Amino acid sequence: MATAAGGFGLLMGVIVLGVGLVGVIASILWMVDSVPGENRIFGGILACAFCLFALLYGVAMARSALRLLRGEPGAADSLAGRYILILVVFGGGLINVILNSEISSPILIGGFGTVVALAIAGIVLCRMARPTSDRP
């Protein structure tokens, strides 16, 4: 089960890393592409910082997944903790989108719901990959 959890974590880490990298590039290009007189510096730096955080979070997830694949103790708990943060952030976004009728759309609900479902699957896989002890 550790192989399944590690492989899934590695895949999710690479996806988060890729999304963060695309976001960093897009936010820099958005700042550079502004028309004269329009100031996009603050928003661009804020978006770039958020996407850089996502990129580094993807690196951390991939590193924890590699540790799990190598069989290091505590790696399953570390990776599960990373999924829990994703679950809290995107679960809150899902609840907000469902309750707020002004921004509610099937695409947003589906996107947030997919991320929440993947995070729950990752948590379950990590919990099943934890080593068990026969001692009382």
C-alpha cells in the first residue's frame, strides 16, 4: 500500500508543482503585459508569491512521496498532513462557492470538488500505508 500512496503522492506533487510553475510564469507575463499607466505590480507580485508557494508545496509533496517510496518512517504522516492542508483550503472554497450564489457555477463546484476528492483519496492512501505494530 505504501507504493500506491507514494505513487499517488508523487503524481499529485508533480501536478501541484506544474500548476505553480505555470502560475508564476503567467503572473510575471501579466505584469509585463500591462498597458502604460496601468499599475499591475502589486497584484502581480501577490499572484507570483501565491504561485511560488504552490510550486514549493508541490516540491515538498513530491519529496515526501519519495521518502514514502523509500520506506522512511513518518513519511506517510508527513504526506497525509500535506493533503489535509489542501483539503482544508479547497474544502473551505467549495463550501463558499456552494453557499454564495453570486459566484456559484458548475465549473467552480466541479473544480473544487475534484481537488477535495483527490485530497481525501490521498489521506486514505497515506493512512493505509502507515506501518502497523502487533504490540499492544
